[in-house]
Amino acid sequence: MDWNMIFELIDPRLLIVLAACWVIGAVLKVTPNVPDWIIVYAVIVVGVFLTIGILGWSVESLIQGILTGAFSVFGHQALKQTAKAVGGSNE
């Protein structure tokens, strides 16, 4: 996988949104009574709203927000699954 290609899809001004989405997802993960399936959608919605706040409303902002939120979820899962594989855990 060419990571440069993925990073070219997301506007560099939105790296702070990506980090914020990652943190929000982590906080929601440890919050009691928040089902895991909701976290993905919540992170993407937050990503869209933050992106629109930074770039203004446009279809491109909507797409950038979705990409930013989705990439934060993907990054978290990639690290989690890699750690699990290296550690030999079956969780």
C-alpha cells in the first residue's frame, strides 16, 4: 500500500482534524454504554463538522471530512491489529 497516495487524498490542513478524530474515538471507546458500532459513525460525523468548520461548506469539504474520520478509524484499527498480531493475542 502506498501511504503517500492516501496522504495526498487528505488536505494537509486537516491533519489536526485527523488527530482530533483519533482522540475522540479513543475517548468514546473507553466511555461506558457507548456501543462500538456507534464510534465509527460519531468519529466520521465529527470529522465532517470539523472539516466544514475549517474549509467551509462544499462537497469537497464533505468528502474530506469523511476521509479524515474514516482514516482515523482505519489507522487505529491498523495499529490495534498489528499489535495483536505481534503480541499473539486472540482478542
